[in-house]
Amino acid sequence: MTHQAQCGMHVQMHKGAAFRRFDHYQITVPNVRKTAVFYTSLGFRIADYLTARDHPMGVFLHMKNTPYDIVFMEWDGPAVHHFGDIVSDIPSVLRACGIIGKLGWGEDVEFGPGKHSLSHSYYVYLLDPGGHRVELLLPPIVYMGGADLPVVWDVRAVKSSVEAGACRRARSGSRSARASSIARSPTRR
């Protein structure tokens, strides 16, 4: 008997969602300004940040020449909100949803598929069996250079954090509903 058969994992039956690479972590922190100062002093660069008037609510940091490596949002914390993985294309996002449904985890698709309003990236958020939030998203369309200035977004001017048919799935008793306290948008206090 193979190890996969013993563990009940039948990976050969599912080719997966075409994950290409890890992209970013999003972490909630009580003070975005202090956190940004700390990480930029270590060499991270600010790609963009969210403000409410002049108060920083979120900061998107990078070390590579891609938009984000780590994102901090002001909210109770510190806590991991989610981690993001790049998939090849929109069919890969949809394929992941189909695979999750076939495996019986359809209730754990938490948000999406949809399109973020700020980054314009298509995505789906799901909960893994351990309850961790995972974002599958398309490759970034913007690559950052060291001399690029940060983009500033005022959250008061942003209509929604999601668009293009995104939906929230939270059912009474599901892990998605139990995780709702960390699923709330950290920019909405």
C-alpha cells in the first residue's frame, strides 16, 4: 500500500489549481505606522498604503520587484489574516473552486471568485482544513522598481474592497462563519 493510500490522500487524482508560487502574507497589527517604520528600516520598500484621512490603515511592502511580499492592516493583532499564492490564470482560480467542491470542501470557499478593486487582481479566498485563510490570485500586472514612489489610497474614496461578482459565504456553523471575526475588513472599524 502506498503512503498516499495509507493517508487517504489521492493527489494523483487531482492536478490542482496550478499554483505557481507563494506571493504574500497579510497580517493584522494594532499600529500600522510603527510596523511600517520597523520593516522599512530592515530594507522593505513601500509599494502602496491605505489611509483614512492622514492615518495609515494598511501598508503593502515588498523586497522583490513584485508589488507585495507582506501586507499589514490595522486591526486587532498581531494575527495572520491570510497568505496569498499566485495561480496561472482565471481558469486556475475556477479549477481550484471546482476541485475544492469535488473534495467536499465547498463550504470553505469564503470569498469570491471576484476582483479586488484596488489591485484589480482576480482572486478566491478559501479556508484550508486547519482553518487558515488562503488567497489564490493572478500574477501581478505591475512590477516595482526601487525608485518607484508608493501609491496612496484613501479608504474613504474606495467604494468596496471587492467587485465583479464576489460573494461572501458564511453559513451558521461552518468554519467560514466561525472565522468571521477575522474575515471582517480590517479597514472598517
